[in-house]
Amino acid sequence: MTATARLDLAIFDAPDIGRVGSFYAGLAGWDVVRNDSDRFGIRTPDGQEIEFQRAPDHVAPRWPGQEQPQQVHLDLQIDDPEAAAKRAVGLGATRLAGGPNWITLADPAGHPFDLCQADGVGPRMNLFAVTIDAPDASALARFYADLTGMEVTYDGAEGALISADGRNVLFQQVSDYNPPRWPDPAHPQQAHLDLLVEDLDAGEARALELGASRLDGGGERFRVFADPAGHPFCLIH
């Protein structure tokens, strides 16, 4: 396996980045590390970062349908999901669904997220995984594993997980999958991954070899691609 890129962070689109970023910071107890006109960044206790990118024409997902799909969501761990869900609603979330050990809500920008029960987490939430919808979760997991050198640590009927250095990316099997068509706002990406590379040309060659497609957009230090399921991602030097 030839690792070309390193997972940096996930970036969610939102029309009001201050509102949604402050929501997660307050709910999860994470630190605000960036707050400017275009980006709002928060950091977990173990050093992972999530950003929110200003998108004035953002079209919110309508979970669980595929007409306006979620595309990407966060799985957050906490000791008591029910108590956390009540706090989330008080902060502006909308409760969507629940199960024996998880609750699905939508944040103030409409992005679904899951509160998952995990003992011993404490008052600050853990980021278990950034979860990406896929028509073939196993294949998309292998694509990102081969590109980043992360390990496929689970592969089952409902999805696949890749992990490295305490970070997880989960790929969720979705029937009737409806891909994003970036930059078309009618079929939004909802979120994307930033991957760090030492050499943009080598990174592009490797991504294309593995099945990515080059998209319009980019600059001197970054290039935009779509993975085999159509999700945009950026290679950044």
C-alpha cells in the first residue's frame, strides 16, 4: 500500500458558520480554534478538528430521504445520549430519530448527527467518526484507505470503517444513493474532507489511479477531486 495523503479534517457547509460552530462547541465541550468570515473551527480533546465553511446558498439535507441527502454526518459519543439530546434541542437542534443506544438529531444548519452511548466519556464528547454515505461502502473505504494509508478495521453489510492514529472514517451503506454534483447547489456536497500531501502532482496521480476524478477549482496549494462515490475532497499542500 502506498500512502499519499494524510487526513486533516472534515469541513461542513453552512449558511451561518458562527451559529452552527458555536452549537457544536457548546454541546460537545470542544475548543474554538478558528473564527473568521469564512471558516469556524473546533477541536476535540484528542486533537481532531472539524470546520464549518460559509456557504450562503446551502441547501439543507432532509434526512432520511435521498432527494436531499445528508451525504456526511458526525458520530459523537457520550455517556448519556438522552440528556445530551435534551441539551442539543435547547441549543437549537431538532430531534429526528432514536434507538436503544443512539439518537439522531439535526444541527441548526440541518446536518444530521448521531449521539451514541459510550461509557466513561465524561463531560466532553468524543468524536467517534466522520461518516460518509456510499453506494458501495466497502469499495469507498478501500479507496480512502489506499489513498491515506489508514487501515480498514471493519467491513460489514451496513458499512466499513478505516482508522489510524485515533481517527476514524466510517462509510455507511445507503440504498438509492444520490451523489453530490459539486458545485451545483441543487445537489450539494454538504461536507468534504481535506487531505494533506507532500506533493500535489504525486497526490493527484495517486488519487486518479485509485478512481478519483479531477474537478474544477483549486489554487496554488490545493486541488479539488471527487471520490468514486462523487463526494468532493481536497488535496492540500
